Amino acid sequence: MNKIMYLLVVVFAIACNPSNKKVSMIPNDLPPAPIAEKKDSVLSIHSHTRVDPYFWMRLSDEQKNAATPDVQTQKVLDYLNAENSYTKAVLKNTEQLQEKLFNEIVGRIKKDDESVPYFSNGYWYYSRYEKGKEYPIHCRKKETLDATEEIFFDENERAEGQAYYALGSMSISMDNKLLAFAEDPVSRRIYTIRFKNLETGEIYSDELVNAQAGGAWANDNQTYFYTTKNEVSLLSEKIWRHQLGTSTEKDVMVYHETDPSFYIGVSKTKSDKYIVIEEDATLVSDYWVLDADNPTGEFKQFTPRGDEHQYYINHFEDKWFITTNHEATNFRLMETPVGATDMSNWKEVIPHREDVLLNGIEVFKEHIVVSERKDALIHLRVINQKTQKEHYLDFGEEVYVAYISTNPEFDTDVLRFGYSSMTTPESTIDYNMNTKAKEVKKVQEVVGGHNPDEYVTERLWAKARDGKKVPMSVVYKKGVEKDGNAPLLLYAYGSYGSTMEPWFSSTRLSLLDRGFIYVVAHIRGSQAMGRQWYDDGKMLNKMNTFNDYIDCSKYLIDNQYTSAEHLYAMGGSAGGLLMGAVANMAPELYNGMVAAVPFVDVVSTMLDETIPLTTNEFDEWGNPKNKEYYDYMLSYSPYDNVEVKAYPNSLITTGLFDSQVQYWEPAKWLAKLRDKKTDDNILIMHTNMEAGHGGASGRFKRYRETAMEYAFMMMLEGIDE
């Protein structure tokens, strides 16, 4: 064939196949997909009956952890393993691509990296990585950075021989001699707190089990306050006082929360003056405080618990600063004298603003730094407490994220903050609040190089069906044509008021450099546009979250950033609920979906108060024992709304030991989708049999799953290298 004839053939092939997909990437000799057994369970409430054919997939923790599986356990494990094998078969032709992607991703990470040191109580603290090791090594130097390095905790040593390891928290006593650390070797977020003598290296025999990460040392350096969980619901429930060197049987319970809608924890103020018990429900905050010099004293309530009052407290000399939503939807800043428990003593410092969300504050001896959110961007405001003069930091980009970083020292004029954008690697910056001078302490290194000028970031606004404008953060490589043919990954979360910030990601470069456009949709359910944005995306307003995402998708298609043949949806956890709802509501808009640890069996989960975290979620989703919430929840619950119709190509991920979203939710959803769907599109699920909600532990192993997710989308796009 001569060159001209060859070019004509290629042009004709492209014209006949405008999406230019390489179907050959999907193996022709696939084994049959696993078919889950149906065994109907009848679930009735409010004179309404649901039939669940896959309820049998649910296992208790005891069954999962048993040395010898019982019949049901073996049946479930066999099914999950069969799905894993099928997924491997479907993705067989991408194995080299997955390996290449994994090596690319981890290849951009500096193997011998080190954090920027921060000063606290006489020591400089930092963490560093060594080549070939998965976990960080935590170090300190006394008084000066020229001092001898002291390794006080090496996670690699603790993780050795374990399939999973997570360090939940570390806390050093006031005399700098003792370390309390919390470890989880299972991925259920159930920790054991242990103690290490930093002078001798000895790990004491004291073990605080069934604990929550975090805690607080009293100023006597011998008393430690910690939180334990309800063994069934896994909700934090009790606060204890432990005396080092004594049996936990002698520990004193100092607080017991009986309302299962609250999370609780214990910490210490930045001033080191108070031990604070914090209680949080979705709509209510409550605090109890104790002088850290008097650990056997009684905790005193900060102010009476309200019905719908969220607030946060920061101690400063003889007063408390309070960030509160009392008569302030977007929060305002108040202050009150130490010891005053009546809100009538609260004095306003920063008033409420309709267009600005007060995110939080950092208190220094002479300054307050206020984190504010306006138009889906963070702004940092510095106020001099003596002169009352104030100013904002200038960041100079259209789309970015800025945040208050680690600032343990009180008597300093230097604010440490972090900065990043979708094109700019994360930077750690010290800012003199008096002179306004900035010192960049570190810029995230992308091994192999990264030129921000090769990429474009944009802020788009999609008009939702009810007229609201939904912000989106966009990044792509220069040269990508907006002609509808570019593959585009649209990511969103949209729950709990959590805002997905426009961070830089070296991992994401593997998509961008292959022509993908990446978009984060800041949909309702987040707080991107203020507290009302969250309120308008939860409870009986939850449909706004799903509609926003669909309307953002349509905007991107209408404006030719992509097309339905090249649009990919992704979300995890509550964002996985978003994926499930959108798949039912508008499957025709997406060529593929990645649903990570998806919360998809909403009604059954929210009706079962023995499942971890259910009761604490009633103010987010509603309590389906109330018929109004049951009916509304039932209208969008992905599992309950699977229909006989075509669905997008889908990859679902989960973890056997997930305590946040139990593995059986995605497993049941997959089985029902496979039973009902009318298309020939790919439907696969990967279960990490050793991990939970956060996936694999360690610095690099987690990227195996990322590589799989990327390869799945690239396979659908015909990208094989």
C-alpha cells in the first residue's frame, strides 16, 4: 500500500469512528460475569414493602475476622473474589498500561522527601521519607536545626509484616519526654493508643484499646485523656482519664455521651491551658473544659447545649474566641471572658456576612488570622489585635486553594500557610504579618519536572435548572481542543459541607498529559458558596446535589469541553452516592463512571442503627423512620432505583473492612445492576480484601488502585500507552 492510499484509509477509518475507540483493548475471550444468587428478604416499614434479593451478602465483623469462615462467610468471600477475578480478566489488556501508569505516578514522587520543620515547645519537628520505604519517619531537633536529629517514631518499623497499617495520631507530653500514639492495623478506624519513652525508646505496657485517634496530655505529664468507641456502632462514646503506669481498669470515665447523633473527642488548646471535650452533631456543638494543670478536676460546660447551634472555640489569654452560627448562617466571630458560661457575655468581633463564610481562625499573641470563603475561593485575612488594622493576602490566580498550616507557636509574627492551584504544586510559605514579607519554605517537587505554563486552569459557572450558578474548577494541557472530542473526568462530592478544593495533583498529570480535561464541580451539599449552599444540598434538598452535577455535565457538553461519548464521572463515599443517583437519573450523559466506596444502599443503611455512623447521619440525610424522609430517601437511593435500562461503563471499588460504607452496599448494587441492565457495557468491581474506606495503606501501594481507575477510563478511550 503506498503512502497516499494508507493516509486515505486512515482518514476513512477516523471518519467512520469519530470517537476513535480501540475496541481491541477489551478482551474478546472474557469469562462470564459472576451472577450473584438471589435470596429475597422482605423489608417493611410505613406500610411499604421492599424486596432485597442480595441482603444475604452482609457479614458481621466477627464473621469477617473468624479464623475459619462459616458457610455464609465463605459464600460472600467467594463472590467478592469471583468479582475480583472477573475485573482482572476485563482489564487484562491494560495490565502493561496499569504498570506504566503506576510507575509514572510514583515516579513523580520524591522518594527521600522531607516536610518543612515547625517549632513547638523547644523542638523543631519534621517528617521524612527514605527511598524504598512506604511510611514516614518522624524526627525532631532540639532548639536549633543544626542540632542532632532525633528519630522519635518510625512508622516503617511498626508496619513491618502487616498488610495494613495506619498511624492515627501522635501527641507529645509537655516535658517532651513521652509520646502517645494511636495505631490501626485493620483499617476499621479502631485504634490502640500506646506510649513511648522518648529518652529510652521503651514502649510501655499501657494499651488503651477500642479507642479513637487523638487525645490530650495534662500538664503533669502523667495523665492522658482519650476517647473510646461503642463496639457495635463504632461511634465515639466515652472520655477517659488514664494515669500512666496503671491498669486501664483504674481509668476514670470523665464523660459519657448518650445521644448517638454526636461524635465526641478530647484535645488541648493551643495555649496548653485547657483540656477540651468537643461534641459535634450535624447541627449542634457542645464543649466541656478543664484546666490542664488540674487533671483530676471536673470538666465544666462552656455554654448550655442548644438545639441548632454550631460553634468552635479558641483560647486566648483571659478570653475565648468563638466562631458561631448563632443568628449567623455563615458564622461570625465572638469573644467572651474565661469562666463566663452565659451567651449574654458574648461580644461580636466580626459580624455575619451574607456572601462570606467564616471558615475558622488561628490565634496568635498579636494577630488573628481569619479563613474566609467567598465565591468558592478561600481568602486569608490578618487582623492586628492591638491596632485593629487588617489586610488580605494576595494570591494572584483565578482558581487556587490557600489554607492555614501548622502554627503551634503562640508568640510569633509569622503565619505559616499552604498554597496550591490546579497548575501550581503545593507550597509551604511563611508570612510575616507585620512586614507582609513572604518566604517560600518549600514547593512540592515533581520528579522529572513540571512546568505550570504548559497547563491551563479555569473557573466556569454552570447554570443549574433552578437558576443557581454552580462553580467548576477546570484544568487541562495547552493545546487540547474544545471540539467535543476531548475525554473529560468530572469529579464531585457534595455532602457534609465538605468542599473539594482545586488542589494540584502530580498524579493527575497522567490524565492531563494524555489529553484528558479534569473538572471539579462544586455542587450543593458542599460549602463552596457558603453555609446555605450546604443546607440546600442535604436532607429534603438532596436532589439539588444530583441535579447540579447533571447540569454541570450538560454545560460541559453544550460548550464542547467534551461529549457524552467522552465524559467520565467519578466520586467516592457520599460522592459514590452521587454516582449511583446520576447513573439512574441520566445514564446517557456518561461513557464511564468510577464509584469509589459508594454509599448506595441509603434506605437500608439509615434504617439500621447498628451500622457504624448511622445515627450520627440523621441530620445529613434524615431519619427514614419518619415517613417523609423515608419517601424522599427512597426516591433517590441508587440501589432502590436500579431499573431495566442501559447504564454507563462502570468500575466500582470497595474495601472488605470499610467501617464508613460497608462493602455489601457496592456489592449488592453491582449485583442488581448486572441483573437489570440492558446494555453490553462493562460493569466491574474491585474489592480490596485487606483494607477499608481509605484503601491500601502506605505511601505508594494506594496508587495501584489509581492506576487501575485511570486505565479503565483510558481503555474506554482507546488509549493504550
